[in-house]
Amino acid sequence: MTIDHKILELKGISQAYGKQLVVKELSLTLEKGEIGCLLGASGCGKTTVLRTIAGFEPLLNGVIRIAGEVVSSAGFSLPPAKRQIGMVFQDYALFPHLTIFDNVAFGLRDLNNAEQLRRVNEALELVGLNSEHRKYPHEISGGQQQRVALARALAPQPQLLLMDEPFSNLDVTLRERLSMEVRDILKEYGTTALFVTHNQHEAFAVADKIGVMHNGEILQWASAHQLYHQPSSPKIAEFVGEGALISGVVKEGGQLETGLGRLVGEVSQQLPVNTAVKLLVRPEDVVHDDNSPIKVKVMRRNFRGANILYQLLLDSGEKIQALVPSHCDHQQGEKIGILPNVRHLVVFPF
């Protein structure tokens, strides 16, 4: 007998507000212990998906299973309290009149005192806040409040954890550090989780699998590495990371004729000779070299401390980007030399 390790399964789910379809036949699966992310701009439907999983919204079509049990389908919805789901909200939703300990214990009222104490202490220890249990939410920082919300969601030992933009209220530095801490905590606890964000850095830092959403659909469900290096469409290529799509023509021997010259490398698709394509060029694919015969004009510069991100104009009229060490300091309007270092040729016929 095979053991099914799927904790979350969405199969062709759709949801609408009035006549407006906001989620369209969306499917995804999370295995036990996996962390998933729905990534997309505001209004793409990602929070609606989270609300349907939690049981706050009914389904128009499709099926949602948690640990193999159907919790939502057209005309059926198991109440949220019976789904064994933990939630971390954007505003943390801590009770201001309760101590940190009592906030974490809030969902454990059905347990005896000894078990409550054990669970709360375990959860607070996990998030590094055991010494703060007597304080109130207003007496701790925003980052600590976020960890209390996580501890409260984990204490009942849910089968699935849902997080709605969990880092959006934090400053940039704290957001980056906490996102990695939260991943470590979830992995240590073995928690299966799904969160939504519009921030790619958060998605890359935390998730095992990422679904890029647009207009209520998942365009690609894959790891961060696959999304970046093997995007399934030009839209994904432009949305994930930084880079540009330039025109090219397939030549013999897997070569491409482009505005960067003739390129040789591993081509992502086998296409007939003379096929017109768009080639994805990432900033790290372009090397600054003043001795190169390929000269380009600096259109814009973005100083980033250790590096400068240059926007460059090719003779073809197309624009690319290059990430250059910041001691190579060039100004807008200057001509600089570059060499292409595009090893993996990600192409899309058009």
C-alpha cells in the first residue's frame, strides 16, 4: 500500500466575487513539510486562494483536500475550526490585553493545563521568545510580534499553516532576516505551509515551491531556481528577477545570432534553424570589459553598494542590464565595453 504524503491539494479550484472570476481552475500540491508560496501583484487572486483553503470563502468549482480529506468543493465547505489549519495574518492579530504566553495559549483551551504549558513553552522556545512570555504585545518589537503570531499558529500543531503577507509590516532589513528565520523554524517543526507575498526576495528566501500568479491563474509552479533559470514563458522571464528579452535567430550548431553577437551555449529549446526567438539576458550574463569590441551606451545606473546595475543600449536599439562591481564607476551617456557570458540560452520562439 502506497502512503500519500500530500498535505494540501487544490484541484481545479475557481472562485468569483459576483460575476468577476478571481481564481480560475487553479491546481497545486504541497507534500508534508514543504513550504509553498503564491507570488504575484495585488489583485492577482493569491489572498482569495488562501481564504478558500482556510474555509473563509466558498468554492465555485474544484476540490480542496487537506491530508486527503475533502474540506471544500462546490456546495460544500468544512467549517474553518475543523480544518486543523494555523493562520498568521498580515497585522499579526495579537490580543493587546493578553500576555505573550496567553496569546500563544489562546488556541489551546481544550487541553489540560500541563499540556497547555508544554505546548506554549515549546512554541515560544522555537521562536526564541521564551524569556518574553510575561510581556504584552505593545512591549515588544514588530519582529517579535511576528514571531509570537507564528508561535500561536504553531502551538496547536496544525496540519497546515497559512500566512498572508507575513513580513509586509516590517522594515526591509528585518524582513530579510526574519524571512530566513521563519523558514528555519518551519523546517525544524516539520510544518507544511503556504504563504502569499508580492515580494520575490521573500518568496525565494522561504519557499520550496513558488506559484507565480496572474489574473487568478498560476503561470508556473516550481522552485526558485527553476523559475529564475527555466522560466516557462516570457511573462515569467520578465517577472522573476531582473533581465531583458532581446531578439535572436537560431543558427546551426545551437548558435544564436543576436544584438550581442553570435552566442554559443546550452539552448533551452531545440528549434529549427532561422527560427526567430526572444533570448533572456540576465544582468549576470553581461561582463564589463573595456577591451571588448562590443561597445554600449550607459542609459541608467542604480548604485547598490558593492555593485552598480547598469541599463545599457545595444547598437540594435535593444536594452540590456549588467551587474558590475562598483569600483567600475561609469556615468550616464558613457560608452563602455561588454562581453556576453550567456551560458544557458533561454529562448522563446515568436
